[in-house]
Amino acid sequence: MSTARGQFSSRTGFVLAAAGSAVGLGNVWGFPTQVVSNGGGAFVIVYVVLAFGLAYPALMAELIIGRFAGANVVTALHKLQADGAGRKFAYVIGIASIIVASLILSFYAIVAGWLLAFLAAAVLDLFAASAPWLVDDSILRNLIFTGLFYFLTVVIVAFGVEAGIERSSKILMPLFLVLLIAMTAHVLTLPGASDGLAIYLVPDFSRLTDPGLIISALGQAFFSLSLGVGAMLIYGSYLSRDENLPSVGALVTLFDSSIAILAGLLIVPAIAVAQHKGLSVFAADGSMIAGPDIAFVVFPPLFESMGAVGLLVGLAFFALMSITALTSSISMLEVPVSLLIEKTSVSRPAAAIFAGFMVFLVSAAIIGQFDPLFDFVITLTTQYSVPLISLFFCIFVTWLWSRNSALQEIQQGFPDAESSLFWKIWPWYAKFLCPLLIVAVFIQSVFH
Ligand code: PHE
């Protein structure tokens, strides 16, 4: 079976694919919104500290397990231990991570469907045509465009690791970056943008020790690095043994945090520009419009108010958002797909179609029962499941596996690992500090 497994063809290919998974709606929406509601620059500082101090070690746990095992999540966790009880536990955590990956995909694809519908509307706008149903919320529209998004995700995953995931990331990630930089540069020249910059960058230091802020920053950091669902584990399983794991992991973390910070330089000033133009940026309850509504409620009138340039800016914005959602969703779908391929005899395309269709059904159920289900699934997965499963991945690597095996794995592609700073810190850090801090934050968030 192992010969049939795919592999990333180069370090760049892996870093772009893993960064593609990490950079997503969490960076472009989640991060800027959280910054605004959590003390501006203070949140940025706490976030960066937690991303490197806590999320990076947890990312390393997934990459090490993945590359060592060269297998899907369930098999990979199995391979770490010999005895019966540990293997049962591995099975439970493995299956749980696959369910959580699928559930995250189920709501992610709905938001991505909205983005595709607005992208289609922006394209029509360019030709002075319009189809109001594209931007009016309806069950039918949501089903069609969410379905379309699944179709794109399934096609890429069906092509496999190198021809699908790696190739698409190599095209989409640079395109995403160019669009992001161009849009940020443009928005920063507009009147009112500097007010947004001030909100974004000036830290309210009194918030630095606020437990609520720390919990949000931690959840954001884990979600943003695609942790706790096996996505990074499975990408790690396609990484060559010649690569230096701690350094590729650091590159991905750096890439992800930088894009989050850059996205904030676009989104927060854009909201301020909208406010400057007299457009409404506050919801009915007086709070600042946050989350998806920024894109669907605040920005369209802003683009419209920009005249002809606005047509292009709107198009670029929805293209950018759709692209970043797609490079993340393929990594979510790969989690169940890799299990199906390796545990049954189905082909990759069949596994991709089957898993994609099953998760689409979950999305369809959420679309049908939007109010009770949408927020519930988001909270359940991002706030509770992701940190918990990450915690177990850390425990598997450091408590249930031998320290020597972990070292041997890291030494592949990094012969001097044993004397490195990474090896001096990471083993005890991932063994004691990470689990402890995750539990502390988790308890806080449950009783918050
Ligand atoms: N990291 C992605 C984001 O920031 C979300 C994601 C979560 C992707 C889990 C894959 C797996 O939007």
C-alpha cells in the first residue's frame, strides 16, 4: 500500500500546501474580527506568542506522528503503541478527529458557497449584468453554491497529493498572496483607512492579561494552524524523510501568522473606510458587524461606492476569499479520504466523491436547519473539539510513544537534532506544558 501513497515533490510544495491549509477564513475573518473586539494590538501580541509558544509545538506533534507513520490518522496513532488499551484509545481519537475534520468542512463549505455566489455576482457586475438571487439568501442558492464548492474540493483531492493538492496550492497560494497584497495596498490609500490602522495596531495593554482574550487567541491560533483534526498529520505523512521537520513547521507557522496580520491590515482599515463613507458597520445591537457579515453586509456597498474600480476590487476580494477557503477545504477532505483509501480497497477518486458527498449531506442539513445548527457546529468543533484532540495528539507523541523514536524521526532530515535547541525544549514542553496549558485554557473556556 505504501508505494501507492502520494508524496509532496518538494519542500516548497509541502510548505505551500500546508500554508494553504492553515491560511483560510480563520485568518482573513476570524483574526481581524478578534483583534477589533479584543483590544487591538494587545490581541496581536498575545496571538503571536501563543502561535509560536503553544500552537507550533502542537503542530510539530502532528507532523512528527504523520511522517513517522506515513498513514491516515487512525493507522498513524495505532503505530505509536503496541498494547491493546492504547490502541483502542488511538482508534477513538483517530475517528474523533476524522469526524471533527468533516464537521468543520460542513460549515466551512457553506460559507465558501456564499463566497462563490458573491464571486459569481461580481463577475456578472463586470459585464453590467446582474442576478439578484445570487446575493439574496435562499436555501436553493446555498445548496447550489455549497455543492459547487464541494465539487471543486473533490476534484482537487481526487487528483491526489502531487497532481491535485500540491499543484493547486502552487497556483492558488501565489495568486491569493498577490490579490491580498494588491487589495491591502489599495485600501490603505483610501480616506478613513488610517483610523482602522490605529484600531488595529495600537495595543490596549490593560487587556493583555484578560483570560477571555487569551482563550480567544489560543482557539484562534489552533484553528488557524489547522490543528486537532489530523489535517497537518496527514500532510506530514506525505512529507519526504529528507526534510527538516522543525524548520518546515516553523515556516508554516510563520507564514500563517504573517498572513493573519496582513489580512488584518486589509479588513480593519476597509471597515473604517466604509464607516468613513457613512456606511453602516454596526449591527442592530450596537456591536460592530463581525464574522461573515463583514464580507456580505459591509463590503458590497463599500465596493459599490468605489465606482468602476469597485467592480475589480469586489471581484478580487471574493476571488481571494474563495481561493483561501478552497486550499483549506482540500486538507479537511483529505482526512477522511486517506482513511478510506488505506482501509478499504476503493480508489482515490471514488473515496473523494463518497466522502465529499457524505459531508455535503451534513452541510445540506445545516442549510435546512440553519439557526439551531450553524453556530452549534462551529462552537462544538472550534472551541471544544480542536483543543481537546490537539491535547491528545501531544499526549500520544510524548507519553505513549518512546522519546527515542520521536528523536529518530526528527533526525531524518535533521541529523543534528539531538543537540539542537528544538530538542532541548520541545520534548518536555509538549509533554508537560502544552497539555497543562491547553487543559487550563479549556477549563476556563468551559466555565467562562
Ligand atoms: N486553518 C483554516 C483557517 O484558518 C481552517 C482549517 C481548520 C483548515 C482545520 C483545515 C483544518 O481557516
